[in-house]
Amino acid sequence: MSAQPEARERPSDVVAGLLASLSLAASLIGIAFRPGRLIPFALLLALLAAALGGRHSRLATIAIVVGAVCFVVGMAAAVITDNPIY
């Protein structure tokens, strides 16, 4: 029987995953509620998560793409429905 050492995550990996998850949530909320305020902040979080890299780099990339799509959709929905952008 062979024992393999357990691979532990670095703290920056955990923070990157958390930031990417927060970015996804904020982007999706921003579609319905003030996209000009929430989504740029969410994109900033996603870019920071991507810069930290590590194990959650795919999640950070998905968060950036979802944030960009949510920005376009949220702004278009706000303009069409005469809701406030900011």
C-alpha cells in the first residue's frame, strides 16, 4: 500500500475561486438591478480572480465571459424598459 501526500490548495487559489463565484452572482443580479453599477464591479472581481490564477482559472474565465454578456444584456434591458442604468 502506498500513501500519497495530500495536495493542499494555496490560499490564493481559494480566494480566486471565491472572487470568481462572487463575480458570477453579481453579474447575474446586475441584469435585473442597475447593470451600470453592479456589472463593472463584477468584471473587476473576475479580472482579479483571473490574475490570481491557480486552480480556478477556468472559473475566472467563465466569470469574465458571463460578465461581458450580462453587461450587454443588462444595459439593453434597462434601456428598453426605461429602468435606471445607474
